[in-house]
Amino acid sequence: MKVAVAKYTIDAPADFDAFARKQAQWLDEAKALDARIAVLPEYLSLELAATFDTGISRDLHASLAATQRHHGAFVELFSRLARERAMHVVAGTFLLDVGGGRYRNRSYAFAPDGAHVWQDKLRLTGFEKGTGVIESGDELKVFETDGVRSAVAVCYDSEFPLPVRAQCEAGARLLIVPSCTDTEAGATRVRVGCLARALENRCFVAQSVTAGEAPWSPALDVNTGEAALIAPMDVGLPHDGMVVQTRGDQHWAVATLDFAALEASRVHAQVANDRDWSAQYFPSVARAKVVRAAA
């Protein structure tokens, strides 16, 4: 299965139609690269805040409220784009009003027939908590992608082993990570999380990122990192876990992921973190005890 992950340059579209044209152009690029799955980044919907005046775009709370008017069109757009291009499209995330002035950071995954599923972000960053209006999701999902089970972990979620483990125990072999980070430290944290989740679970990880600067947005102001496709570090797979990643102005990192080879790698594995996971659970290591050296 050929997968493309975006290093998505943030712009300031004049209106929703301009935003829609940009999405079509980016997905046309992925389609031209023969991708079956295309992954866009976290906070994609906040690019739409640029369609409003600066009094709204520079105020995160006002931006969140204003972009809700585009939610229906956003879903319809990606449903159509996925259908027209016969692709699976993970449309980054949309910060959705779920009532009471509360928002969830929701990632939509669209199938080639236009149908969609979604996964809410479960763990909130300090920035998201600080808004006072973004809340965490409460449900963990796995979905089918051309016979391969996939799951979404939105950015910070990739840094937590247990929810991803639950997705992989439900059969996920492709972990999709739409991300948005503004510092080198943040980009490194998400990358390390992606590498660790690939190692622990013997799964592929597809990480998309935002790029460029958007001084008009308090959430998308600075963007750092490279999009990447990641594998476990084992026999027959990349020694550093990196299948491919973007460089410079490259829009997409694209590679064919061999899920049959991934499964077969268990037979000759140098390590088997995925199979040995349960070995962590035994009474004598449930809690660490403080010991003192004998005199």
C-alpha cells in the first residue's frame, strides 16, 4: 500500500473556495505519486481562520467559533475529493464545537467511496488545556483501510503507549499521526513517540506535519518538523526506523508499505517487543521499591 504524508505549508486562503482549491491541488500531487492513502496535518481547519478579518483570525477563541460555519463544507469537500481521486484521505483535524462552547480536536478519515470515520484527540497539550475550551475525546477507534486495520493518534497522543497499544491489539498495523509542532523540541517529542510506538507494536507509522509561518494565527504561528513514514527497527526493515521523510520544500513523503513483510518480520525478529509486551505485567514489578545499600 502506497502512503503519502504531507509537510503541509500553512497559507492564508482568502475564502473557503481558495482553501478547497488548495486541498485539491495537494491531493492531486499525492495521487500523481500513486498514493492510496494521503495524510494531512493536525489543525488543518484553523487555516480557514484566515478567511475572516484579523480581529477573528488573531483571536483563537473567535477563530474556533467562526470556523464552525465551514464544518459541513469541510466534510463535504474531503468526501468529494476522496471519492473523485479514489483515495483514502485523512483530512488532518477539525476543531469541532460539540456543545456548550467546548471543542474537540477531531481527525476525519475519508474512504474512496466518500464515507468517513473519525477519531478525537485524547490527550491535550499545555496549549490546548490553556485555551479553557478544548476537551479530550473519550473513545478509541480502529478502522479498515483496503484490508489493513489503521488507527489515528493525533500528535500528542502518539507519545502515550497504552492507547496506541489498545489500537494495535485491536489489529491496527498502520498508525496515522496528524501533527502540528512549533518548536524543535516539540517536533522531536512527536518523532520519538512515533518511533517508540512502531517499535513496541511492530506497526508502521505515518506522520504528517505543518510547515511555514502564519503570524495571523495564535495556533499556527510557527511550524517545525518533517513528515515521515516509520517502521520498526528490525531485520529486513530500516535500521533507524525511517522509511522516508520530507526534506526542504518537499510536500510529500511517499513510500509503499509492505504489510505482509511486516507480519513476516516476526519470524526472524531480533527483538519482539510486541509479543513480549505482557511480560511487563507481573506482581514483583507492579511497583518499584526504594532500597538502601547495606552497610
